[in-house]
Amino acid sequence: MLRVGSIVIRVDDLQRQTEFWTKALDYVPRDNEATDFMLLRPRDGAGPNVSLDRVHSKVQVPPRIHLDLYTEDQAGEVERLIALGATEVHWDKRPPDADYVILADPEGNRFCVVGVS
């Protein structure tokens, strides 16, 4: 049986992206001396890891894959993530009643903040 162990995001600035994603997800970095890879794990141990791989890669729009992050406080989380360095992405095809907001991390990797209740 398979399970998702880690979602890998290609990054240019490993330190900046580590700071963003640890604060965004409340993850903690694994002790690591590598300068080109960082594994982030959930502080409470629940959920998949997010790994940051310092390999230059052109951001593709629309992305072939992205994260959907679920929250009961969508407006509050969007505001918090923007304060951490995310930017809102406007998409002409987004339905008016969409339950998601599209954001991009500091390097342009897109993800959605999905409101659940």
C-alpha cells in the first residue's frame, strides 16, 4: 500500500522558502546540513511532509500540480499568508462562488486556500 510521504517543491532560495513554508504550515525543518534540500514535517506529526529542493525550475502557469490547503478561517489565513510573503493570483476563469483563493509563495509556486466549514 502506498501513501503520500512528502510533496516536493522546487525552489531557488532555500532559506527564504523554508522560512515561508514553516510559518505558513506550522511545520518544522528536519535537522539537516544539506544546502540544497530541506524536509519540513508537521509539528504535530499528522499529514505529509513538504520537501524543498533547491533546483532551478521555471514556474509553469497554470501549474501541473498545486497544493490545496484547507481552513475554517479562509479570510484570516489568506491575510496571514500574504503577510508572510504570498501574493494573491487572480484568474479570469475562477467562478464567482468559488470556495478557494489562489495564492503564490514568494517564488511564484501556486497553491489554493480552500474554505471549509
